[in-house]
Amino acid sequence: MREICLDTETTGFDPASGHRIVEIACIELMDGSPTSRPPLHLYINPERDMPEDAFKVHGLSGDFLAKHPPFAKIADQVLEFIGTDSRLVIHNAEFDMRFLNAELKRCKKPTIDPDRAFCTLVFARRKFPGSPASLDALCRRFEIDNSHRVKHGALLDTELLAEVYVELLGGKQRGLNLSALDAEEANTRPLSPLSAPDRPARPPRPHAASPEELARHAAFVAKLKNPIWLALAEAPDAATAPTKQ
């Protein structure tokens, strides 16, 4: 199964407010492992200024990015790499997909169906409820070395994401052919199945007390002083009597 780990860096949080993609990276996976195909890594001229807050996150200045092509010039390269049906593995997929489709729409290219995206952030929150689910937190959980991640960078983050993704789905299995889960199955199936639908149904076990057990219980109750359940048994209407609200 072919999948693409993808990450972007941007000038801000919302493309509707004029923010743009400034860096994109993609790594090709086959059956959960990176292939020999070189990653796609591109810097992009956002054709606007770089807010200081965004610069502090990824360290990409407007002067540096001005030397690179705008998104319209590299859109076909991105679309060719990700293909038409490969799953896109993204941490916080809603954010990246919103920016990616805004850029594609801006240059009149076909947009990407959001259902193609597998969000590792959402999956991690379901798998580890209540625990931190950032990329750094997941690297710590799975003992993946991210000590060189001083700032956000699309290529480095994509490389780390590829490792995290494999661990989220159960880790590498030596001697076995590790196939990545189907997107719909991974997002919707229970994390701890409580039933095995392929097993034959068993008839219910009888739980009624035997005559011998009832006799022993009656003998035990007879030794007690004013047992409450004996009083209830002698007042059959008690169970249906109105209660105080």
C-alpha cells in the first residue's frame, strides 16, 4: 500500500486571512516503510511578508524565501508526487489540507479530497486519551530521537512523522509483512475490540440457583436477626410502591 507522509510550514494559521505555505515535504511509504524514492522537499515564495511569530517557529525569512518559486510553479510537482489515490499521512491533517487546497485552488489546480488524509494527531488522541499528542510528545513516547528538532521544519518533521506513524500502528514487525491499516478501518474500528464476530455463538449459561443452593441460602437467612431481604420477600408490593421524589 502506497502512502505519503506530508508536512507544511506556513506564514500563519489561516489561509482565508491571506497566509501561505512556505515549505512542503513528502516522503513515500510502501507497506509502512520509506521507499528508495528521494523525498520531495521544496521551499516556496509566499509572495508576502513573514510575520515575526511564524519566523520564530520555523526560521524561514522573507528574504530567503524570495529566492524560491511561488506555489503555482511547483504545484504540478507536488501533485505528481502524492498521486491521485495514495493516503496522505499528516499530523494535524485539517490544518495542512486546508492550506494545501487553498494553494491549489488559488492556482486553479484540482484540490485534494480531505478523506484521503489520515490524521496521526486524531488517531494518537484516540489511542492515548488524555495524553499529549504533539509530534514531540509522540517521539518521546516511542523513544524516537528528535533532539535535532530545534525549530519546525517540513522535511525533518515528515521524517519523524514516518517513524511515529509506524509505531502508532503497532511498530515494525520483523519477519512479517507489515501492511498499513486501511484508512477507514484505522479511523473507525474500536481500538480494543470486545468481540470476535467470526467465532460461533455460544448458548447462554444458566445462572438460576439450584434447589440445593436455595435451601442452603434459606438456612443461612434463618440464622440472621431481621434480615432486610427477608422483610422484602414478605412484602411483595414493596417493589412497586411509590417512592418519595
